[in-house]
Amino acid sequence: MKKTISLIGIITLLFISACKKETVNTIPETDYLIFGNFYGECLGSSCVETYKLTDSKLHKDANNDYNHSNYTWNQLTGEKYISVKELANHIPSELLADSIQVYGCPDCRDQGGIYIEYAENGVVRSWRVDNDKGTVPPFLHSFMDEIHDNILDLNK
């Protein structure tokens, strides 16, 4: 009888230890990418456009705050989220490794700029990037194009 109980106990322990909990690889909602463009000498609703992308949602700021310090987020449709959900994966590693926060002279000559804010594991970093590619490093060029293209597509 003792052997049977011991055998059942061992089999039970082996069965339990063999079961693995399924892990879901998701980005916490506290991690996000804010991206947008801004133009100071401008009229209309497209002078400042800012979006917040999380693991599962896309929001647009209703305040259009040029300083990017006061947001009112409105959630957009799932279709719009799907169109930009990979954008955070395209942030240049050079940008994340660099301590520079301003590239070029954004909107100094009324050419506008790009705003980028990235939060990962509680660390929040932000950058202002000149729209004039001649004043910013080449590693930013394709990401700048991608941000502008996404903003255009989101406004269709």
C-alpha cells in the first residue's frame, strides 16, 4: 500500500511539474510610443497632431498642444491601430542609445518638427526632430518618413 501511495505521489508531482503556464508576450500598457508633428506658424486642425500607441490601442490627442505637455487622449478604431501597430519596432537603435533630445532646429524656420516620446519599463524619453533632413543624422530619415506617412494615413 505504501508503494502504491508513493508511486501515485511521484506520478502526481511529475505531472504537475511537467505542466507549464502559458506566457503571453505583451507590452504592458504603461509602455507606449507617442509620435506626432507640430508646426508653429500654422492655421487649422493639422498644425499639431499627436498619437499614442500602446500594445493594444491607438489614441489621438484632442488638445493639439504644441508643447506636448497636456494631452486628452481619444481612442481610435482598431483598424487605425492595426495600420500603425509596428511603428514602435522601427525606432532606430541609434536614437535610443543617444543622449541627444533635439535634432536640428525643429520649427525654427517654420518647417515644423516631429515629436517622439517612448516609454519602456518605466523609463520615458522624448525627442524633437527637425523636419529638414539636412539637419538630422541619416539614421533618422526613414523613421521620419514612416512617422509622416503614418500621420497622413491616419488622417484619411
